[in-house]
Amino acid sequence: MQHILDAILAGDTSTEDFANLEIPDHYRAATVHKDEVDMFEGIASKEKDPRKSLHVEDVALPELGPGEAYVAVMASAINYNTVWTSIFEPVPTFGFLERYGRLSELTKRHDLPYHVVGSDLSGVVLATGAGVTKWKAGDRVVAHCLSVELESPDGHNDTMLDPEQRIWGFETNFGGLAEIALVKSNQLMPKPEHLTWEEAASPGLVNCTAYRQLVSKNGGAMKQGDNVLIWGASGGLGGFATQYALNGGATPVCVVSNEEKANIVRSMGAELVINRSEEDYRFWNEDGTEQNPKEWLRFGKRIRELTGGEDIDIVFEHPGRETFGASVFVTRKGGTITTCASTSGYMHEYDNRYLWMNLKRIISSHFANYRESWEANRLIAKGKIHPTLSKTYPLDEVGQAALDVHKNLHQGKVGVLALAPEEGLGVLDEELRAQHLDKINRFRGV
């Protein structure tokens, strides 16, 4: 891979020279193994250790198919789906690969006894398959993680509704935590050139997810003046939701777990902050069998104190079971609860009287369609929305990076260097970077 890295770092390598680079038949990648899916049996979820299940090893280069591209990965990032993959919850991902492999002769490549993980990347196109016209070797890119087939009419109004919609690197193989990634060419987007490789790789999944969930007409359709309750407002998803609320003229009510995180959202411009640790909300009893409506009332009262007596228009939900009952309760009449995840548990419970009698809506949101992904990336490229990268690991330490996210030891996003030999490389637009450097570095070291 050194000759590929040299060509990227040279900065003046031509398209023709990139196209003529020899692509090795093996590359280093972070994988989980099919014969290890039972390795954590009997161990509580929180005690499962991704360092034991994630392997960094040489894997064979998959065949390049029509409409696809090889990308030399300079950097990637950790998402919760990589954590879930590494601890084989809620189900091992090999079932996804098996089902995808049955779809066609081409997709059989994905059904392997190992799974190359990762749903973010920044890097350089090495080669494209038949029919690709928009991208060429040498293009500097990032990738969104929506993989679709679009052979059914269902997905042509909203690509997220394609029956064969999958998340690349989670429900497909050959993901971004590797030196080379295989993507569909329509996953590629221009790299924001005021960012380093690791900064550019980090927004992908969470930025696009937050955009659809909060801003898009397919999600919360946020408007100016809305009060938006954001759980985990300084985290991977919440850090972008907070930025979108502020940029869009809404008022974020930011829920965080400590004062350090409160200071992060205040530095973004958020003024209404609830520190859960200080106020000690206990929405469930100790054994997690019953919720406490009095705590919902206390939480709602606190929100009204902050907003001047107003209730929440949109809830940006992703914790799931732990918070969902409270989220439904505190939403205003006719308001919206948008949900994209369930990191604290999938079996949500809420009092339906507060939903149906007050005409509230629950909207499911999952990643983003092609257009939403491009719009979200465009805002990054224009310096309107900023990365939330706090720490970066080398690929050899991907297990520790995943453990940080699993144990919530991180803030914002945790990056992973793949081919990039060090942090700080890849910036072409120094002028735009200088305008936003403090915002780009806001999460650093936190």
C-alpha cells in the first residue's frame, strides 16, 4: 500500500497516474469472525470487550463490480453500529451478509466468514467499475453509508424506502475501517477540503442521520422558533442536532450528563441546558420494571422553566427505552418525537394517553437518503456545520476506539486513521479552515 499512500501524499499525482497504480490483492482491515459470534455468551452487554472480537488483519480484495469503486481509505470513524457488530448484538451481522449474498451472483462476495466493518471514510478513489461516470481515480471523497439496489419502484421517491436498503459496513461487507473500501459509486461525495482526513471522515453517518431526523421533511421538519429537546446533546448524534437547531433558528434544550458536556453545548451557542447528573432524573425504578410519571412531571416543569413556559415541539430521540416515556410526555400537543436509535434498549414503553389524546406524532428516522446526505455534506463543506471529532486512534487500535464508544468514555466522534500516517493531513482550503478552526477543534481532547 505504500506506493498508493505516496501518490496521495505527493499532492500532484495525475488522474492517469492514479488509474495506473497497482492495487494489491490484499489489504489490512478491521474484521469480526463468524466462528467467534458466541465468544461473549453469558456476559452482560456492558462487559463485552470489542478489543477481543475486532481483528486487524490482511483480507482479500473483493472483485470490483459495475457501479462500484475502490477507495484508498485515509481515515474512518467509530459508530455505534460498529460497537454492536463487535459485541454481536442485538444479532450477529453475519445474518445480514448471508441474506445479501443470496440476492445475486455479485452480492455473493459479501457472504464471507469475516466481516470488514466501518460505515465512515475519507480517502481517494483508486478505480471505478463499469458504468461509473461521475467519479474517477484520484478524486478526493467521503462516503455516506446508504447501500441500495433501486430495482424496485419503492425507493425512487425516497431511497431509504428501497426494499434492499442496507447500511454499508454494517449490513454489507468491505466497510471503511480498512486500507481499501468497496462502495457503490453513488455513496461518494466530495471531501470537504478545509478539513483533515480524520475530520472529514467523522461526520458521515451521524451528520446525515441528524439532518434527516431533525431538518428533513422526512423527519422532524424543524422550523424557526421550534423548541427542540436533544438527548445526549454533545454526543455523536446530538452534537450535530444541536448545531442544526441553532443554525435553523430553533431553540435547543440540551440534555447532557455532566458539566464538561454542558460547557461544550454552551460553546456552540446553546443556552438551555439540563445536566441529568445534577438534577438526578430517575424515570425508572431501580429494577427497571416501572416508570415514574412524577419524574416526567418534574422534567417537564424544568423544561418550562427554561423556555419561559413553553413545551417541546420536537424531541430528538435516540436513547430509547430509558427516556422514551419522558419524551412522549413532555412534547407539546401536536408535537413530534423523532427516533433513530435505542442505545438504552429497544422495547420502548410510554403512556399512550399522552400521545393519542394530544395528537402527538412519533416519526421513525433511519440514516438519510441520497439527497439528504448530499445536503448534510454540503453544509460541512461550506463551514456551516462542523465535525465533532474528539480523539483519533490508529487502525491497529480500533478495538480500543470501539471500547471507548461502548463504555461512553468518548465525546463527539472517535476517529481512526487507516492509511494516513498521522493526524493533520489532507487540508487544501486553509483560508476556510482558518475561519472555523476553533469550531472544528471544539471537541478535541474532551
